[in-house]
Amino acid sequence: MRRTPAAPASTSQDTIRAQFPDLAEAAARDQMSYRGFLAELLMAECDDRARRRSERRIEAAQFPREKSLLAFDFEANGNVDAAVVHTLATCEWVKKGLPLCLIGDSGTGKSHLLIALGTEAAMAGFRVRYTLATKLVNELVEAADEKVLTKTIARYGRVDLLCIDELGYMELDRRGAELLFQVLTEPEEKNSVAIASNESFGGWTRTFTDPRLCAVIVDRLTFGGNIIETGTESYRLASTRAARGQDVAAS
């Protein structure tokens, strides 16, 4: 079967061709020198290349949806310190290979923050990968059965930031817990791991039924890192109720 050729990627010529008319008009209006005009044109090309690289890294991260820090309602969730989150957005913790734990009930914004901070890291030039805990464990079990576990774990170890969402929603058998443990310890002291969980650390024994293994995993995810507790009250539910109240009042 004949394949349809993929659309060509944007090139430097495409960018320069698109930017040239506007920049040329501005250069003539501002009586810019030839050197200044060329500098503006090249800067536009560099900016466009940086944008495309960011888009590729965000796509490679496999986030399930777009989330940004600008869209996070810090006023609605007083448990989350905006200053702490914006400090994390500088990505120094990723550069240092430190972990991040987002702990809270459903609807409190932990997955939003996980994706948003992961997106900030991708935009800053880091290799990021997002996955659900259940999906990751299933992938590892299949890899072990197919004798490619080492290769799979190494692939996750090559990213700068691994974002694991919904950790604590399921109970893992010993095999699943040990496989996840291998991924969590593979990038130790090199790469960062960020997790979002609806369970406090004390409740992780329901996910990792081996107490010793549970203690080691908690230590890996907390030592030298950041812990943000998003609380127990769903601000998403509260926002929905408030919106419905406004609709009833207006009717």
C-alpha cells in the first residue's frame, strides 16, 4: 500500500519567507541599517526554531491534555502556595535531579500542577515523559514477559523528568511494585521523578504491600525533594457548584 508522504517540516526558509515582508516594512519605516534588519530576521528565525523545539518536546512528553500554571486557580485552592509553585517553574529542581510529590484528593489540582510543571520543564529544554502509574506498571510487566525489561527501564531513565500520575489508585502485587521500584531507582541522583497521588505516604502500604519496599520508595521520592499537599476539598467540585448556583440565581 502506498503511503501518503508526510507534510514537510517547517524550515528556516519558510520562517524567513513568512517574516520578511513585515520585518522589511518595519526596517524601512524605522530607517534600520542592513545589519540591523538582518539581525532582526535572524532573531525571528532563532525564536521560531526555539518554539518548534518546545512543541516537539511537549508532544514527546505525551501529556493527556494541555494544562498551564496560568490556568491554575490559586485563590480557589488556598492549600497550594503560588510562590512555591512558581519557584518550581524555574525547573532548578529538574536540573538538580530532585523529586517532586503532589499529594491530595481528587479535584484538588495535583494532576493539573503535574502536567503544568512538566510542560514548563519541556519548554525549558528538558526531556519529559508523562504516564499513568497503572499504564507504566502494565508496560513494565509486558516488557518483562517479552524479555525487554532492561531496555524499557533504560528508556525511562534517559528522560530528565518522569511524571507519574495517579499513583496510589491501585494495589500492586509484589511483582508490579518491584518493577515500578526499578524505574523509580534507575534515574536516582541523575534525573527527576514527579508523582501525583491521592494517598498520603502513610496510605502507600495499600499500593506497595511490602513495607520495606514501600519505605524505600517513599525515601526515593522525598529525599531532598519538594512535597506539595493540595488538600482534601475538591475546588473543581466547588467551582461547579458555584457555577450552578449562579445559573439558578440568574434564571
